[in-house]
Amino acid sequence: MKTLLITLEFPPFKGGVANYYGNLANYWPIGENLSVINNNQGELQQGTGLLAWWPALGMIKRKIKTGKFDYILIGQILPLGTVVWLLSLFKPLKYGVFLHGMDFTYALKVPRKKWLARQILKRAAKIICANSHVANQVKEFYPNGEEKIAVVNPGIITNPPKINPLEVIELKTKYNLIGKTILFSLGRLTLRKGVDQTIKALTQIPQSLNDQIVYFVAGRGQAEKHLRALVPNDWKEKIIFLDELTDDTKWLWLTASDIFIMPARDIAGDFEGFGIVYLEANLCGKPVIAGDSGGVRDAVVDGFSGILVNPENEISIKEAIIRLMTDGELRQKLGRQGQERAEKEFNWEKQVAKLVKIIKNEK
């Protein structure tokens, strides 16, 4: 089967969507043929105007004509879905559309884009959602398309670098962390990630416990200045910002930490589509505290691999932190179960094989 993937985001472009498509290509089954058109050289989209996608029309038309593909996978419903939909009006094309979260919800906010999205989904053979939350949104928007909808979560690399125990000891010694509970967040510093709520929750922890915990925040982003300003003076040495980490350092911190926390929330349609970092923390045997919003429920099973909290409620977050701080047996149990689940359920080979079966209509 010859398949063409068309996407605006693809490695070395950074981000979860680019990572998703890069790994689809890397783990595509041997014996199946996959070609990729991306926008890394600006060949599909130029600028952000109304017709910024116009260059894609001719390029994709030529590629489809010469490649004789059996199936087309569309990485972004807008604008690339518009291109393939237009082409399908003149020549039968079998295509599937990926939806991750904000790409879909933002399309529904503008009447013209909403109309286009509906037309694109109507002619699609499959609607491939990266999480169950988006799948439910699509069902509500387009009830007649329910049988087309399939969920294919992102996978993870299940063989992360092995961390030398001496490196963990050196890290803990450097920051005076021996005997402390290490709470860790990692991600782009935007408000929806919930670092602000975590800071507020920590400052409400009883004095008898707050001397035992240190919170590290890794990442950069537009909310960084605001988040730093939220830290009270008496917490300056216990809430520490690390800036961005290298990949190796990321795994070191995930290994050294005791609890991973990211109480992500939905802010005007801007929500966490999945949360690979939850699974990466689980992969290191760590329990996670996650916001019950967006597509997070696909990544975190409440009471099994972590604790889901109300991301708008500081008390809910505080109670989850205290619960895991004071119950070492529960921390180990959730971390162990999360690790087994991440390795078994979310390896990329399994996720890509699932996608191939979907587009081939195999059970």
C-alpha cells in the first residue's frame, strides 16, 4: 500500500505534533510504502495570509499524480485539508485527517473555517484523533461521521538512556536534595501547563511538610516571568527554575525526581492534547499528578499510574501532593504500574501498526 503523509510540522521542527509525524515515519512497517511532504523548506505554506497555502495546491497535485498513492494522510485539517478536499472534488482520493486538539477547536471558532472543516471531514475516509477528548468533540460536531473516527495516541521511546546512579547522587548533592521529596515539572511555560497552580498549592502545604519538598520547573516560555513572580520570598530556595534541559538532562531529572506534576487545564480551547511527558515520567518509575482536562485521561489513569486533579482547584492539587509525599508505598506502586503500562501500551511500533490497520480497514 502506497501512502502519502502531508504535514506542516515534521522534524527537525520542534513540538509534539512534529514528533508524532516524525515517529510515524520512523516506525512505519517494513513492506508498507510511506512518502512524506513537509513544510521545512516553506514549500507548502508561505506566510499566514488567507491563501498562504496556495503553493501546496500545485505541489500536492503533482505528487499525487506521479506517485499513484492508495491513501493520503493529512497532518493539519487547515489548511492542508482544504487542498486535498479541493483536489478530491475533481478526482477520487482516499484520505484520512489527523486531529490533535487545538487544530480542531480553533477551526470551529471562525464560521468560514468551521464550514470548511465540515466539508473536509465529510469526504474523509477516516478521522484519526490523537486523543479521546478530541474524538468526542468530533462526534458532537459531526455525528454522522462517528464510524470514521479512530483514536491513535502518540507513542513514546520505551528505551530511554540509562542513567548512572552516581549522576543522580551528584545532582542531589549539588542542590542539597538528600532526604527531600523532589517535585518536578517539565514543559513549555504557558499558563495551561498549571505551574502557577502548583506554586499556589505548594505555598498552602503545612509548615511541617513544606521543609521536606523542593519543586523544580524546567522549560522556557511566555509565562516564565509571571510564574517566577508568583514565588513567595520564603519559597525562593524551594521552587527553582531550571530553564530548558538537554534530552540527557531531562532523563536525569525524571530519574532523580520523586513526583512529576503538570496539572494542565483548558484555557479558552487551549488544552493539553495528550501529554507524552506523563508517560516519560512513568517510564522512569515515577507517579504523576495531572490535570483532568483535554486529552490527559488517555495518558494518565487515575489511581493506577498517577492522580488526576481538578486543575482549577489549588486544594485538589495540594492534597494530591501531600498524599504522594507522605505515602512512599503509593508512590512506588503508581510509578511501577505506570512504567509497565507505558512500556506495554505506548511503544511506537504498536501505535503505528494500529494506524496502518485503521487506514487499511483491517480489524
